[in-house]
Amino acid sequence: MNKGDYTKAAEYYGQYSEQVKKPKPEIGYRIGYANYRLGDFKIAAENLKRAASDRDSIGVYASYYLGILYLKEGNKLYALTAFDNARKSDINQQLKEESAYQYAKVSYDLGRSEEAIEAFKSFISTYPNSSHSDEINDLLSEAYLTTNNYQLALDHIEGLYFVNSSMQKVYQKAAYLKGAELFNQARYPQAITLFGKSLKYTPDSQYKALANLWAAESYSIGKRYDQAIQNYLLVVTNSTAREADQLKARYVLAYAC
């Protein structure tokens, strides 16, 4: 149906709704959808909300498009509720998948990290071959990172067949932060392992410098001076390293000489 058809449909349904104040849910959905396609979100929302109250296929479709409409208006909280309703129905599997996808993303956008993590995990488990899988895997690794679940972020990424550039950044940062956490607990051998993991992918040169610096510090504490010197040299030769980190590395190297 092209835009002209939707215009005609909206006009017809407008005349109909003037005569029938409480149209059946199916008609309400058609009125809402036609106006949604035409960009008249106010009329669309009014009718889709009424249709969404039903638990049949019409209600599920209405909930989904109501969610999309709320996203366009920037009302993410209402969108979340609409997608939550749609994702719980088994009437249409494709719509169920799309609703689950939107629900997970909106949860994350709203800062509901724990809910988002569960939704991401559920989506990956339920729809392993989805066209959204790469994006959801990206978001799950980011969600682990933002909630300080560094080991979970690492475990998740290490379990993937392919690690894209976005996840490489997360992996590098999560490994460094987990290493720093272990260093602060005086667990130096374990910290060295994590700093090494951080250096597996190095898209961020500053985190590369930090991983080398604190690996060097860990080696030094363990009296493994040859390895420490190697890592300190990598900090000194990193032009993007922070000045304070470079000065620290230069000082230790000068003292070692």
C-alpha cells in the first residue's frame, strides 16, 4: 500500500470513527496503522492503544507499532512497555523476535543495565541466527563493561567466533580494568595475565600504554626485572601515552641503568 492508499484509508476510517465512537479493535488498529504511516502520531497512538488492549494478533501488532511510535516520539519508557507486551506473545514469531530485540535495546538505553543484560542473554539464546545477533552481542559486552562485570565481558567475547572492532575495544578495556582490580588486590601474577589479555587487541593506544605500564609494575614487584624493562620501554615509545605514565617509565628505566 502506497502513501496515497494510506491517505484514502485514513480519510475513510476518519469518517467511520465519527459515526462509530468505539470501533472494534481490528478497525482501531487499521486506523492507527494508516495514520502511523502518514506520520499523524497522535491519532495513531489513540487508536493503537485501544487495539493493543486485546490479547489477539491485532493487539500484538498494535503493541509493536505503538512501541515504534513511542520511540519516534522519544518516549522510551512507554515504548518499553509496548515492546514487553508484544514480545510475550507467541502469535507471530517474527514480530516476537523484533519486539524482543527492541525491548532489550530500549532497556539498555534507559540505563536498566541488569534488565538489559538478561534481555540480551535471552535474545541470543532464543534467536542465535537472528540478523540482530552481532548488534546484541556488541551491546551485551558493553553492558557487562558498564556494570563493572569485567570477567563476564571477557568470557562473553572469548566465546564468540568472530570479534569485531567494537568488541575488541570492550575486550581491551575490560581486560585492563580487571587487571587493575587484581593488581589492587596484590594478586600480581593474575594481574599480569589480564594485562597481557588487554594487549591482545589494541585499538586504544592509551589503554595499550596503561596495560604495559602496570604489567611492568607487576613484573617489578615480582622481581622479574627483565620483563618489567621490556614493558616500560613499550610505554616510553608509545607517543600517545599520558605524560605522567611516560615519566614514571623513564624514571624506572633510568634507575635500572
